[in-house]
Amino acid sequence: MATDPAPVTLVAGDEELLADRAVSSVIAAARASDPTAQVHDLFGGKVESGELTRLTSPSLFGDRAIVVFRSAQDLTKDVIAEVVAYTKRPSEDAVVILVHPGGVKGKALVDGVKKAGAAVITVTKLTKAGERLDFIRTEMRHAGRSISAGAAQALLDAVGSDLRELAAACGQLAFDTPGKAVDEAAVARYHRGRAEVSGFTVADKAVEGRLGEALEQLRWALSTGVAPVLIVSALAGGVRSLAKVGSAPRNLRGGQLAGHVGMPPWKVDRVKRQLNGWGPEGIARAIQAVAVADEQVKGGGTDPAYALERTVQVIVFSRTGR
């Protein structure tokens, strides 16, 4: 039997995939007791004073509200004060989730809601290779499979350290590989050709606005066996990188900027070049397009290739403003 979530939950930490999963688990728990609960997904910088009170006020129809504040570090002082006061006396008809990446910004919110009694879920970035290997093994175990030590290392070498990429690769391996155990041969078969054309190649061309090249690389990647879910994951990573670097404080440089956005310096330099031509609204549209594609390639649509082509087009057009 599902446990009803706390009235207010703080998800704290800078590992995006784990934070997203924590949010999803709280939402699922809330909806287990009330399937009609309405989710309000908000971003910190756009939340106005009084909005929390309005969304959590009792409904005439008795519907439960689930309010998610993403990027809670960007909430204004007035809203932070409202959230902390609410946490002390939360509504029985609402579940509030605050997502904070850690760090100094918004620390008053974190300290305030903790002191007021919010439940806390901590998600920390996996920085060591051994932690990522454990993550791979856990993902495969949750899929009802096992993976050899050599295969796990081969997968990490082929895919890289991004947890979204690793999770997508594990899911696809579990789905496509027969038998209980996944070995090095299965990883080699599945990822053959990725060094030449990968989802990352497609993503780079798309965010740089090179539509013809992006579509050509996409079709070649699909023809050589790169799974649609991996391409979507790479597109998501490319667009998220634009958002991270583009929204970073302007006074940060070099290693400080790299540390703030959680990327190696060489990648930050590449993303800064790719940001040319992008604006906040365009990045938001691209993120929405990737989210739609993710749903379609995971069973929500009938033609993953078409969904990917359409997403690449939207990304390119979002950059140019068309």
C-alpha cells in the first residue's frame, strides 16, 4: 500500500535525473490516494506572491493539488517567506514539492522549510566511476536483469557519465537483449557504430542550427542501429546544456563557471559557442519539443523516426526564432 507523501517535500541536490525521479515518486504517491489530483508545475523565477496560497486553497470539488516548484533557488524573498510560512501550517488538500539544486542561492528557503518540518530527499551528483557503475547495475536490476562487471564498464565507456544517457542505455539493453544477463558482447553489438554517428552528433548539429546536417546525421544514426531513446536523451542533454550555461551568472568565468554548471571546461566552451542565436524563449520551446519526443519514442507515438525529425526541426527553428 502506497504511503501518502508529506505535505511539503524538499528535493535537494544537483543530480537532475535523480531529482526528477524523486519528484515523480512524490507525485505518484499523492496520486495513489487521489488519482484526480491536479499537478501545477512551476519554475521559481516566474512564481508570484500569493500564487502558492491560491493553488493550495481548498477546492469546491474537493480536488487535491500537487504544486511543484522547480528551480526553487530562484524564488523571490516574498515568495520564500510565503513558502516557509505555509510549510508551518500546510493545507490538507495539497502536496507541495520544492526542487533546489543546492548551493548558496536560495539557502534561506532550504533552511526555512527544513526548520518548519518539510520532508527532505537528498540527491547528490555521482562523481566517481565506481558510483556510476553501481548506478548501471541498479538500473539493470530494476529492469529484472543483471550485467557483468566487464559489460558495465564497456557501457560506461561507450555512453559516458551522464546519468540520463546511462539510464536510457540500460533500459534499451534490458529491452533488446535476450536472456537474464547482459554481457560485453551484447554491449558491443548494441553500441557498434556509435563512435562514428551518435545522438551527440545529431544534438550538436541541431543546437547549432544546421538543419540539413542534423537530419542527415539523424537518419544515418537510425540506420546504423542507434536507438531513438538514446538520440532523444542526447538532444535533451544538448538543450539542457544551453539552458545551464545561458542562465549562469555573467560574472563567472573559467573554472568557476564550469563548477557552477557541472560541466568540464572544454564542454562549457563548446556550449558557449553553440549559444549564439539562442534566447530563453527558444530554449524553452526546444525543451518542450524534446519532452514530447521522449514520450513518443517510449510508446506514446507510432513513428519514432518521424518524431525525432520533427523535434530536430523544432530545435533548429527555435534557435532562429522561426
